[in-house]
Amino acid sequence: WSAFAPDFSELDENVEYEEKETEFDEEDE
Amino acid sequence: DLPMAMRFRQLRQLTRDSVGVFRSTIHGRGLYCKRDFDGGEMIMEYTGQIIRRELTDKREKYYESKSIGCYMFRMDDYFVVDATVLGSGARFINHSCEPNCYSRIVQFEGKKHIVIFALRRILRGEELTYDYKFPIEDDSHKIACHCGARLCRKFMN
Amino acid sequence: NVLLSLHDRAPQLKVSDDRRSVTGEKGYSMIRASHCVKEGGWYYEATITDMPEGSATRLGWSQKLGNLQAPLGYDKFSYSWRSRKGTRFHQSKGKHYSDGYNKGDILGFYFYLPPS
């Protein structure tokens, strides 16, 4: 368990996440 | 004693000069302060990706599957700040049973921000900690806490 | 006429004055119709009159407990047919169903609710 995500990158201010059309899908068929 | 919005405007620059990162035995990294803070002073913003609350379960499961510590902070009833992959150093503020910081949602130019404040006077060199529960549930990953504080939560995570 | 419901929907969606079109900006969420049925076989049609660039839709039906803050077909209470790739969804699992549909297509939906 690492407290530190592998591709973590520093962020100065919040970014709004753009959801994909398949965001909620289990796996795209 | 400036209005909140003005204090927030200067916060970004201030944080750079007043908060440092050190190697923490608890979670790899921790934050400490490079100068004294007065009680109630703004310390830094907890930033990350703003996501809809409905996405948190799926993301938590994903992070768990990759055994990445998940760091999320509820902004309001609809949105959560996910600081796991993209975030400010505030995600390295470790837990403590006697925290010296607390968080508040500050509204600035129509947007909400999670801001960390000093709970009391904090002296230079002190680690910044606040009272929040780490996401780890199973005891095998727990780190015992021996702070002896009245409200000790027995675990550092 | 069956219209889009003004209250039974995710609040962030924008419903047109004639309540026949709906637009969402932040992520996918759901709006239900003004009418519901309890049993028997029902059929309705939807004509796709416009599909702006980059837009997508999932049409179908949902029970009242379907999560409004997720796309139709997300949980066990709803079923949908997607404009992109014509996939059908239930409990977030996508299965191939038809080619994608677009502006000018008329979609037909039939479902049967046994008296039980």
C-alpha cells in the first residue's frame, strides 16, 4: 500500500474532471 | 484579519514559503511548517480533481485494486475533491489524535475551495496534522498510535 | 402527450420549455418521463431530431428507484439503448445490440410488465 500514487503530480488549484460517456460503464463492450 | 477572499488570494504564494515536505515514517511524506503560524491562519488549500460524488465508489475500488492510498475530500453534497493522483501537498498532512490544523470550505469567486487552517499557534518545524480518518480499514495495514492523547484513536491510519 | 418530467430528474439537467428536450453539461445523469405504467405491454417511439456534435444519449426505461445521478442502464432498475455504437446497457454492463443511432432515426421501445 503506498500513500503515494505512482504518477502523482502536484497541483496548485482544483481541476474539474471531464467525465467520459463511458464513465459509469463496467467495461466498454 | 483580512476578509477571507483576500486571504485566499494570497494563499498560493504564501504556502510555497511556509510549508515544507519531509519524509514521514507514517505515510512516506508529511508536511511541516517553515515559520510560525498564528491560530486561525490559512495554511494551504487541499486541491485535486473535482469529481461528482457518484464517481467516488468506482474510483476507490480502482485505487484499492492498484493498492494506491486513496485521498478524497468531500466538498459538498455533490462534489468531492480526489487528490490521489493530482493534488496539492495537503494530501500529505498526516492524521493525528491531537491535530494542529482543521479544514473549512471557503467560497471564492463562485467556486468552493477546501482550505486548511491552523487550529492554534504552530511553531516553526512542527509537523502539520489534522484529524481525519485514513481510508484503510483492515487492521493488517494499520499503524499503531502511541500518542497517549485523551482522544487517541489508537491508529495513525 | 408523454413529456420529460420536471421534477423526476437530476437537478443539474436543463429541460426545454416544451419539455421535449433535455441537456446535461456536467457528466451523465438521468431524466424520467411524465408518465409511468404498472403492468402490461407498452410501446413508445422516440424520434432523434438533433444530435449536436459530441452529444450522446441513452434512451430506455427506468423504475422509480433508478439512480438519477448516473446514466440510464447504470443500476438494476433501468435499461437503456445508447446512441454511440447502439449498445444496450443494464447494471452498467454494455452488450452489442445494433449500430449506433443518430439524427433522423426513429427508435421503438417495447416492454412487457407481467401482472405479477
